[in-house]
Amino acid sequence: GTRAGPGMASLKDLLRRYEGGSAGARGARGASAEAPPSRSSAAWDALEPHLPRIRSEVLPAAAPAGEGPPTLAVLMLVISGVPHEELWRAWAEHDPATLRVVFFIHAKFPEQVTSPWAAARLVPFTLRPRWGSVEITMAMHRLVVHALEQPGEPPSAFAFASETCVPVAGPAPAAAAIGAGLSWMCTASSATNGYAAQKQFEPLRRHLPREAVLKADQWVLLSRRHARGVAGLVREADAVLAGARRGGGGRGGA
């Protein structure tokens, strides 16, 4: 089995090291983002052998489309409200026979939400993320899990939106895009400025191999299949790391 030392952490704890690395990078002015990556993270060493199995297990087969129009879950991360609420509501209600739209809203300060419409769509948790903090990613993951756990057929697709986003395509092209069953993500594998190098790429490269570090914008579309894969990935990774902490190598051994 894979055995790890007392520093073993869950996947969320591994991600949290990003912030510790960011703080340490403040004094490293001019440090190169091309420094060799460190592979000394006990959590990564325990997790890496299980990744092929996890990928094969958590990514379900593509399911046939259900009856009726597709459903889009809009997963919003806001501070204390939805500034363009009227626009979102009008868009969602414009053509429900073509596209059904449901909203799940994570607010940094849910107690400050005054709109009855937004309050009715708040998720029952908040991570109170700071700008650029890893809690934003963690909140995005929990939004996906929460949306998948709702009664009835899961949404056809999941779109992340920040509070200042507005819809720019009508229901018909949105439904057609969802019907393709694809996920969208814009990623970069290298830093474009000093801030990104010191605060984003380099802290992660201390704990992860270079090829595993990518930067993506928050505005992501996940198909139902990939949303289930994302939810399962974190669940299975945490199970492996918990098993490694116990000294048993996690699920499936290593």
C-alpha cells in the first residue's frame, strides 16, 4: 500500500496549500515560474497512482437525452445579490419550451441578500471566499454537487457565472450548444504576467507536476457527464487520501 507521513491531507487541504505558497511568493520578486516542480507532496505521491482508476470510475458513460427541452443549471457565485437579476429572470422565462433554466446561488454574505427571488435560490452553505482564494474553486465544486443532488432528473448542463455576468445568447442557441453534450473551459498552461507566475502557477508547481497545473477562467460549462465526473473525482480522491493516512493505500490499493 501507499503510506504517507503525518502531513497527509485531503484534496481540499492540498488545494489550500496554494494560498500558503502564494503568501510565501510575495518576497520572491522576480522568481521564475519555470523552476522545476517539486514532487515532495505526500498527498500528491499518494494520489497519483490512483488517478487512472479514478478517472475510469467517476466519468460515467454518456446518457441519452431525456424528454423535453434541456435544462441548464446556472451556478452563480455572488457577494450579496445578483446585480442583473431582472435580465437573468427575463432570459430564463423567455422560452421555457426550448430551454429550462434553474439557478443555484452561492453568496459570500447570504444574510445580506434582500431579493426574495435570489434568496429562494441560495444554496444552504457559504465558504465566504476572498478574491482569488481557493475557496472560490471549492464553492464551485460544492455547487455542482448540490445541483446534482436535487430531486428529479439532473440538469443537462451546468454553467458557472459570476455576479456581473449577463446572458448574451438566446435560449435556442444555448439549447443547441447544450445538446451537443460538450463542456467548455478556456485554459492556459503558462503565466502571462508576474502576478500570475508568483501567485498562481508557482505555488501550485511546488506540489503538483508541471503538466497538471493549468489556469482556467471561472466561466465554465460542464455537461451532465462531466459534472458527475467532477463530483466523483473529489469524492474518490479524498477516499484515497484518507486510506493513505490510515496506511492502507486507499481504495483499490497501489
